Amino acid sequence: MMIIIISVVTIAISWYVSHKLKSKFKEYSQFTLLSGMSGKEVAEKMLRDNGIYDVRVICVEGQLTDHYNPAEKTVNLSQEVYHGRSAASAAVSAHECGHAVQHATQYSMLTMRTTLVPIQNVSATIMNVIMMALMFGGIFMGGVGLLPQMLLIIVACNLVFTLFAFITLPVEFDASKRALAWIESTGVTNNAEHAMAKDALKWAAMTYVVAALGALAQLVYYASLLLGSRDE
């Protein structure tokens, strides 16, 4: 029951933050930049200003699907951001370029996060297998309890998820810090537009904070079950 409560609370808060982010993005997309620059132009200028010439800026499908791909060296901007000429599109495109700058300068937290990606993927696969085993065990064998060995594996996997989520926080905060400093220093935004960009990125960062706290809550829950099973 406790894990269900944790999941429901996390989902509810995540929904609220996501809704707020979309609302802010929609609101700030109504204000055209005085500089008249599109998200694509903002991204290309920020890359050039930081001496980065081997990263391409491309347009991808979806809403708020913007991301930096270090393997392909591409800044991927959603259509609304790529073509948009608002404070919101400037903020998002500059933020993703902030990750490209991190990559180019070998920012330590980004390097650590990238190293953890394959470990996180393996952990996710293991968790899926365990959950499937528990589900099918409950259906065909009248229930399969969480054995101490199984709990230990679950705790280890959740430890990886939590570590990854918390390492992601400084990576995202730093990318936003780089983005906001750059758009202010270059005059891409004026004072009012800069305030909008800062607020939009604040809500974007909150999605990662919620994810990290949710991962920590699940880790604590499973760790308490493991400790309780050892006391029996």
C-alpha cells in the first residue's frame, strides 16, 4: 500500500509541475522577442559564441521534446521552439545549448551522468524482469513474496535510479545558469524577456526535482522493507 501511495503522490505532483510548465511555455510563447531571433538562430549563435562548430541544430517532432544528444552532437529542438521567436523558445534552445557547452568543456557532472546511463538501463531491465515475475507469480502461483535476495536487488536498482536522478539536477541547473547568463550578456532578451525565460526554466527544472524526490522515496521504502526482512 505504501508504494502505491508514494507512486500516486509522485504522479500527482509530476502532473501539476508538467501542467505548470506547459502553461508557462504557452504564456511566454505569446511574447515575440524584440531581437526577433528564432530558437534555431539563438541556438546557433550560442554555439558559435562558445566556439562550438561541430554541433548541429535540428528540428524534431513533438512538444517540449527538446534535448541535446551528445552521441550525435545535435541540439534537437521541437518545432515550436525551433521556429518560435519568443522568450520561451529562446530559453529552451539556449538551455539545450548549455548541455552542448557542458559536453565541450567536459563538465564533470555531465560526464558522471553519461557514465551512469548504461548502468541505469541495465537496472531498469532488471526491475522490469522482477516486476513481471511478481505479476505472473501472483497470477499463476497464488503470489510470490519479496524474498530478501530479491529485495536486495530492487534496492540496488533503486539506488542507481536515485543516484542518476540527483546527478541530473546539477547538470540541468548548470545548463540553465549558462543559458540565462548568455542570453542576458548578448542582448538576446531584454529585462522583461529575461524574467520570462528564467521563470520558464525554473519550472522545467522542477520536473527533475520531483523525479529525484520520487526516486528517493521509493529507495527509502524498499530499503526499509529489506531492513525489516532481516530483523525477522
